[in-house]
Amino acid sequence: MFISIEGIDGCGKTTLCNKLSEYLTKKNIDHIKTLEPGGTLIANQIREILLHSEGLDLKSEILLFLAARAQHVSELIKPALDEGKWVITDRYSDSFLAYQAYGRGFDFDFLNKLNNFACYNLYPDKTFYLKIDVKTSLARQTDPDRISSSDVDFYKRIKLGFDELSQKFSDRFEIIDATQSIEKVFQDILKELNI
């Protein structure tokens, strides 16, 4: 089972990935927990560039995200799935499309083709979209990086992107109201996974 947890900054992705991993451990379900960009040595090095390099060209940003994803999939995600492990990732391909196509304004179809290439056409079985409003997102952010310190309009475009992606890929998307308590959100995820 391949699970991604998606949404705009501050929606609770990391907390819920951690809770789900702890739950799977208690249930003796073999799994890995990872994040994007990151997950491997090379992808983590790329993450540092993406999150902390001032003056990064937006096309360079796109290519770095794709490079990190290709490394992440080939080195960590695909081998884990091949071994029968569950994979939980904090962000994946949908964040790339929401942030780069909708947020940055690059062509969706072009980026989607590049994304397919970078992720070896490997997509989650289930994507949990933790939906919150932009005002809540901004209020929850405590330590913004280069990308998350962007303006309100950027976040409005990203939220629209996630909303549209959840319709476009409705076969794997589950929309969860992330303004609820963390425990309620977590129970909603467990209910959908039926574990």
C-alpha cells in the first residue's frame, strides 16, 4: 500500500504521517515513512537547496524537485513496495503539481509529463488531502522556509490546485477536513484505510 498525505503548509501532514507510522508499527505492519523533497541522502541534499537557497531560478526549482523525486522513488519508494512494505509519504507528486503548476503558473500538462517521468509512473494507492483554508494555513506556520514564506495569493492558487487535483484524480484522493482535531482527522484516515 502506497499512501501520500497532501495539502498546503500547516495542514498537519507531518503530524499525521507520524501518527499513522506509529499505528502501523503497533499493528506490526511493515512500512517506511518518508517525505518530499527528501527521503534519501541525495534527495535530502536537494531539499536543502530548495528550501534555503535565495535567488533560485523557478525553472531550476522545478528541475530540482523532479531530480529529488526520481532519486526518492528509485532508491527508496519502489524498493520498499517491491518488498511488500507499506509506504507513507509526507507530500508526493500532487504537491509538485499544486505548487509548481498552480502556484508558480507553469503549464500543467508539461509538468505532469515531467512528473510521470520522474516518478516512474508510480502513484499512491491512496492520497489523503488534508483540506484547510489559507488563513488557517498561514496561522499554523511557525518556521517558514523559502517556499512557505510566499504570499497569500500564492497559497490561494495552491489550494485551488489541490481542490482541482482532488477532482481530477478522484479515484485515489480522499478529502479530509483538516480543521478538525488531529485525533478526528487521524480517525477519518484510519476509517478510509479500514485498518
